[in-house]
Amino acid sequence: MLISQAQAAATEATGHAAAAAEHGVEAFYEHPTFWVAIAFVLFFVLFGKKMGAVIGASLDDRSAAIANQIEEATRLREEAQEMLASFEKKQHDALKEAENIVAAAKDEAERLAAEAAVQLDHNLKRSEQMAADRIAQAQAQAIAEVKAMAVDIAMDAAKRILTSDISATKANALIDESIKGLNGKLN
């Protein structure tokens, strides 16, 4: 492309030089534009292949570097996707484990609540039984005290009555009769 432009510039310069020669102006080879065009063409003819090779090699190197960067970016993207998938799997597993832990905790809480309810019911029944036993014992003790008191009062009253109104022989007979009657009532 550059060579064709140089050739076009040289052709144009030659055309200008010829036109100038017809008008009586200096010859084309004496004009500096001609020599610049010739130098330009010679430069590209002599160094065009080498410059093309150098430019081509530079572009090839740049292309290879870009390909390497694209390859590296693709590899890094794949690694990132693998890591993302791994982290998502770990997160999923952690959520599943957390759900299992919560479910186990709920089950354990329900079991403990049921055990506590059974234990509370058992303790209430035992306390109720102990209270009933204490009440029965207190009733028996109260009855025994009332009986003992009644016996004491009856004996005291009988003693007063006997000492004031009854003779000794009659008193002994009444005591013997009372003792016989007590044996049946106390047992």
C-alpha cells in the first residue's frame, strides 16, 4: 500500500516536472520534490521487506501476547467458576447441616419437654401422695390424741364421781367393769 502511494507520488512528480519543462521551467530532475519522491520510493523498495517483517513480527508478538492474555483470562474464569461452584456447594451443605441441627434441636427440645412433663406429673403425684399420707397420719394422730384426751377426761370424771358419791366396794366393782369394757373398745 505504501509502495503504491510512493509510486503514485513519483508519477505525479514526474508529470509536474514534464509540465514545468514545457513551460520553460527547470528540468524535473532538478526539482527537490522529484528527489524526495525517488528517495521515498527507494527507501520503501530497499527496506520495505525488512520493515514488513519487523512490523509483522511485532504484530505477531502482540497477537501472541493478546492470545496468551485471553487464554489466561479464560483459565482464570474457569477457576473462578469452579471456586464459585465449590463455595455454592459448601454453602448448600452448610445450610443443609444447619437445617439438620435445627431439626435435631427441635426434636431434642420436644423430647426434653415431654420428659419434663412426665417428671412434673410424677413429682406432683408423689407430692400429692406424700400430702395425703401426712394428712392421714395427722388424722390418725389427732384421733389418737382425742381418744387419749377423752379417756383422760372420762377417767378424771369417773374418779371425781367415785370419790365423792360411791363407797369403796362399789367403786372397785365399777372400775373392774370399766376395765373390761375398755379392752373391746381399744382394740
